[in-house]
Amino acid sequence: MGSTFPLLKEEGKNPFSLDSKEPSADYVEFIKGEIRYSSLANVFTDQAEELYELSKKDAEERYRRYKALSEHHVL
């Protein structure tokens, strides 16, 4: 089976669908439970919190963009 992207676009429908809910848990606490992120605190002790916050801002912006794509026909 192929993608429905071209068919939806041809029908004038938005081909992008966001099927995940907006995160409700604390992002930083969540990523601290992931080994690749929690190890930052061990390796880069002085920079870990700043990197966590940068990652949080990036994830929030990415979600806003995905949400906007799903609400508006921009593709």
C-alpha cells in the first residue's frame, strides 16, 4: 500500500494529520528518564540543565509547527 498523501492533496484535503495529543507531562522530567539525556548530567554537569531547556524549547516549537500544519492546508 502506498501513501495517501497524493490522494488527499488531489482532493483538496490537508495531507498532514497530527495524531498525537499535546504533551501534558513535564518535558524535562521525562527526558531525564531517558538514558541518552540523563547521561548529560554526568558528562556535562555544568551544561546539562541549559541543554535540557534548549531541548524543551525545540520540542515545543516542533509540536507547534506540526499542529499548525495539521490545522491549515499548507502542503
